[in-house]
Amino acid sequence: MSQAIDFYFDFSSPYGYLASEKIDDLAARHGRKVKWRPILLGVVFRQTGGAPLTSIPLKGAYSLHDFARSARFLDVPYEHPKRFPLSTQHAARAYYWLHDQDCAAARMFAHAVFRSLYTEGRDVSDMAVVLDIAAGQQVERSALAAALAGEVLKDRLKAECEAAIARGVFGSPYIVVDGEPFFGADRLPQIERWLASGGF
Amino acid sequence: MSQAIDFYFDFSSPYGYLASEKIDDLAARHGRKVKWRPILLGVVFRQTGGAPLTSIPLKGAYSLHDFARSARFLDVPYEHPKRFPLSTQHAARAYYWLHDQDCAAARMFAHAVFRSLYTEGRDVSDMAVVLDIAAGQQVERSALAAALAGEVLKDRLKAECEAAIARGVFGSPYIVVDGEPFFGADRLPQIERWLASGGF
């Protein structure tokens, strides 16, 4: 059995969302599974000096335009959220909590978070919204709320972010195929060729 | 006659080089010409707070890897130069001087600069190397040397950089098709579809 592909992303990353709509099908075409690993870009940027794209002079305005155009190019629905960028620790922690119980449910939840943010403009930085999204996926709201209030999940996400940085992750999406790193939704065609050819 | 495509780049930009090997053929497939416009990223970065990719923690190491892999993906020869990043004002000024006399000669010279840097590792920050490259393209060395020593060309390049920034250019390559901006060699497929469909 081939190794799973690692898919690192922040729920607040538009290019992460675009990749999330493509990566599983792409991997499946080559008999691969994908491990989804939400991280917090804020933590990463403290190491790299990075900043949210939309805050960068000139590049910010372009990025807003490119998010929407790249979505059309990839045939993915997209509406830029009014609240952006936004913090995503509750969503990321909820993902890992769910994942430890039911991997498939966590995947559905992650899709729901991304789509809530990028097609409905819901404020997923709000814990109540995260709980609503999870409840919509048949997750027991009170159990998740209790977990999100505790320290265990906070430590878990912190450890995930640290492990990602130690591996070289500096942005979202960051996808690792058999040790080969690819940064950006625009590397999907390279990933496709890499999987088809075993490297190039 | 359709409007020319504007191709902004810095000669020190590996992704600018990759785009330079593709953009003319891509444009020609859709009956378009390309205007090449070398700029200095150093001037742009003073406005945007940007930095050379290879100087950024984590992203730097990835970028070196991605330059070479993206070149293989696009089937373009590439060897990362020992001296990098490097200043390219002499090459950019020589380009505009040539361009005002002979557009086709300027295009050949620009290709020669990029290929000298990215396939032979020549130090194109050195004025003597720029003069050698130009001489190899049947340019009169002493006339170019005199022009490079004067103020007119310095002001010309400065004005080109300022005009580019005023237009929103924040990196290399930055390509404008009928007012639509595309940043990065990885946007070539979007440009191709844009030209084929008149937008999407």
C-alpha cells in the first residue's frame, strides 16, 4: 500500500480551500489516500515572518482578485468572506477531536467548514458557528463543546503546528507526496504528474 | 490588431526566466505579441516589504527545490546560479537601450541574459558580463558601454519601475493581458485559457 499524501492547510486559506476540493480525487486517481492536517498560519508566520496575503501592499489587491479567478479556473464555487482573514483554532481543534474518533466524519466536517466560509460567508472563527457546523454533521454538540474548552485539544493543535513547521511547512496548502513538498494550489498539476510518473 | 501582452520580470527571477521561455509561443498561439519589460524587484520590494524568496525562513529552501522542479515540469533547462540573488540593473538598462533601436535584438539579448544566468551560471550583475553577452548578439560594445555609464538609461529604468509599481506590479513574472493581471509562472495555464476564451 502506498504512503498517504499529507495535506497541510489553514481553514482561513482560500488556496487551501481550492486544494481541498481537488486533492482527494487527484490522489484517488493514483490509488492514494490523503491525510488532512489543519494548522494555524499565525503560528507558522511567527517563524517565517510571513503575513496574510491580503495585508501585503499591491499583492493584497491582486490576491483578492486571484482567489476568485483561480476558483473559476478550477470550477470551484467561491465567494470571498466579509470577515477575512480570521482565526481558525476552534475549527482545527474540532477537526483533530473528530479525527481521533472517526476519520471520515472529520473529513466531512472539514469540507463543511471550508464551504461554510467560502460559499456562505459564515464566520468560522466563532466557536458557536463551529459547533453548529459540527452539529449539522451529526456530531454531539455538547461533547465537542466540552473538548474545545479543555487544554488537551489546545496542546494537540500546538503540537501539530510545531511538527508541521519542523517538517518545513511555511504556508497553505502545503502537500507532501512521498517526502516531496509542494506549496500552493497551483502545484496540483505537478502533483498529478509526480503521482503518475513517480517523480520527474 | 489585439493589444500586446505586458510581461514584467526581473532578470534575477527564476520564475521570470521560466515564463520567458514560454510566453512568446503562448501569446503567438492566440495571435498576440508580448512586450517585455524588465524591472528591478529591489525597487518594488521597497514599496511592498517583499524580500528575495531564498532569504525567507523555510520558504527559501523550498524555493530552491521548486525552481529546479518547476523547470523540469516545464521542460526548460535550469541550473541554480552560485551567485544568487544578484543585481540586474545593467542588464535591464541595456535591454531598454537596445529596445529603443531594435525590438527583436532586445528580445534576443534578454533571452541570452536569462540563459547565461540560468544555464551557464554567469554573473550577469557584472557590467563586463552584460557587455560580453550583448557583444555576442552583434551589439556594438563601446556604444552600449557609453550608454550604461550615462544618466539617461538610469532614469529610464527608474521610470519603468515606477510605472510598473503604479500599475500594481509586485513581483516577477507579472503578466497583464487586456488589463487582467497574472502573477507567477504557474499562472501560464490561466493565461492560456484567458486568451482562448476572452476571459473566464
